[in-house]
Amino acid sequence: GEGVPKDAAKAAQLYQKACDGGEADGCYYLGVSHYNGAGVPQDAAKAAQLFEKACAGDVAEGCFNLALSYYDGEGVPKDATKAAQLYKKACDGGNADGCFNLASVYSQGQGVLASGAAAAESYYKAGLAYLKDGQKADALLCVERIQNLTKVLGLTVPNAFLAAALLKAAYEERGATEKAPTAPGPVDRAAPKAFGTGWIVWGDHVVTNH
């Protein structure tokens, strides 16, 4: 912590108090603590319960982490349909990784009907959210993913123009003067933060770094 010794156990106690008081953010951070075993016993099931409380309190990161719990079957039964629903809720709450993973499940038909149009729209939303967070490389990866829906996966994408729109937005962000290329090359995706640790992309999905 800043100005005080780092004490995971004390932090977890404070998160518990906040959660018990109805603070959804406290439930989220307590869930992170239980997932990582930081100051409390490591317990994926308890973490999932807390993420569910956080999600019910409109904490988008809680919805995202709960979605991953269902996607991977950690602490809850594996359920691709439930994961997709939670990715959507996270995305609707402005969570860029939620939008990215929602696009991924739409592109692969995991828990939802495969849809190139829905995948492109979700990648577009993810890209805009990443730009808002200053993560340009991630936004450019979303452009690449939209293009790959047709090129690699062979899906019908009537809104493929969103790739060009997102690419333009990426190079207009904060008054950038550099000229946008016609198509981005491969980029390394910066690791977003969740569960208190870094995240990586495995294939087309944002996953934990454990």
C-alpha cells in the first residue's frame, strides 16, 4: 500500500468489511484475494461467489472474472453459455476484455450461435474501450481479429467495415498525426489486469496468467 506496510491479510479484512456493508467493489477485491490466496485461503469457489456479488452490484470486472470462472470451470461448473452471458454483461458495463472475449465466443460459437456480425461488433466495442484506456496495441489487435473473421474463420461479416472504422479511430486518438496503415501487422497484446495478476491472450481468448 501507499504510506503503509503492505499487509494482504489486513487488506482482505477491509475488503470483507466493505463487502458486508454492501460495497460491490469490496466484494470484487475480496474475490481477487481469495482467487490468489492473498491474505486469505486460496478458494476458487469462494472467489466465484464474491465475483457474483460484485457483478450483481454492476462491477463489470466482477462479471468478467465470473465469466472466466464459468468458462474454465474454476469454482463453478463449466458453462460456456453462462460465460457468454457474463461476458456480455461485462462488455455492456464498459469492460474491454469482456467485449474481446464475447467476440471470441461469437466467432467460435461457444455458448452462443456463431455470428461474424456479432463478433465484429464486439471486437469493435472492445477496441474503442481499449482506446479509452490508452491501450492502442490492443485496439489494433481487435482490428486484426475483425479482418480474420472472414480471412481465417470464413464467417460472413456484413459489418466488416468496422475494422476500418476502428483503425481510423486508433490513429485519430488524442490527435495522433501518424498516418493509419491500410491494415495493421501482428501486434503483441498488452496484458490487462484482473484477479490482481497479469492476463494473456491464449488463442483468441483473454485468460488468466496462472
